[in-house]
Amino acid sequence: MSLIHTTLLYLHIALGAVALLLYWLPVIARKGSKLHINAGKVFYYLMLIVSGSGIVMSLMGLYDPVSIYTAGKQMTAAQIERMLVWRIPLSQFLLLLSLLTWVTVRHAIGVLHAKNDRSMLRRWFYQGPVLILFPTALYVAYQGITVGMPLLIIFAVVSLVTASTISLYVYKKEIKPRAWIIEHFSSMVGSGIAVYTAFFAAGGRRMLSHWLPEQWQLVSWLAAPVIGVTVMILMTGYYKQRYKAS
């Protein structure tokens, strides 16, 4: 199991690094251009692999954290116990973040295919991950309150809002003309928030530990959602006017 986890981890890191950079191509490219479409497609498939591997690794870490995170290390029982105190909640957080990434990036592309015909978005294999996001977020919020980890609570709320917003878009009786454009844009921003937060909270944590004291690392982890939400609010109004989506 440790070998499978390690293999997935290297794949996750490599493709995640590419996705971090590639994310900006469809953002800055002219909307509807060949570069925008092709870069968006590559980013979409990369993120499915990255978030999918993140879900699998997180579940493996929760199922058998001792063998996964102590493989090849000489640790006493007390050290293992201290490690599990923060390692298990972190795995729960990464599971939620991976699921959130999967849901948002699929929704971003799904609304492009569906446009005004949302029947395909109501199929069980599409809505399943969105519905799973609700209990997962509630459980992670409970764990965050229990162990006193604000990051878990914040992203549990973000996940609940995201799942609710997607469900409202999919199931409400009528939507405005071209509303799918705004939904695509906001979901892509949401996937960017998730991937950059995952980087700073997991992969970038060791790098940040050399520069920032522990109490300030939370600020860096929250930078992506704060900046992303701000951009989403500002640009949503712009795109609504440009594409007459309201």
C-alpha cells in the first residue's frame, strides 16, 4: 500500500505543478480562442487526475495512516501518536479539498456542454460527487472544531457553499440566458482556489516553514481563497455585462 501511495504522490506532485502554471493560460487567453479552449481542456484532464489521485491518497492515509506515513522511518509510539494528532485531520482536509477540486472542475466543463439544457447535469454520476460533498464538509467542519483547526472549518464552509450553489444552478426551474458563461467562469476560479490552497497547505508547507512562523502559515494558506473570491466577485459583474448574462 505504501508503494502505491508513493507512486500516486509523485504523479500528483508532477501533474499538480504543471496544472499550477497551466491554469493561467486559459485565464489570460482570448475567450473562445483556440489557445483558450485547448489549454482549458488540458487543464481539465490534468485536474481530474490530480484531484482523483488526491482523493485516493487521502482515503489510503485515513485507512492506514501508520503504515503510510511512517514507512521507512524509525519512530517511537509516542512520536507516532503525536504525528497522528495532526496528520489525520490534515488527510481529512486534503480529502475535502480534492473532492472540491473534482466537483468544481467537472462543473466548469459540464456547464459548457450542457449550456441551457441542464438535464445532463442532473444525472446521478454527475450529481453524485456534489451530494457527497455535503456530508464530507460537515464531518470535516466537526473535526476542525474538535481539534481546533480553523483551516478545516473555513474550507468546510466553502465546500458547503459551493455544493449548494451548484445544486441551485442545476435544479432551479429557470436560468438567465448565457448564465452558463458565468457558471463556467466561477467554477474555474473555484478549481484554481482549490489547487493553489492544496499547494500551500500541503506541498508548499515545508517551503513556507523556512520563511514564516507557524501562526503565519495559515495566512498564506488563506491567500488563494481570499484573492480568488475577490477576483470572482469583480469579474462576475464584468462578464455579466459583456455577455449580457443577466
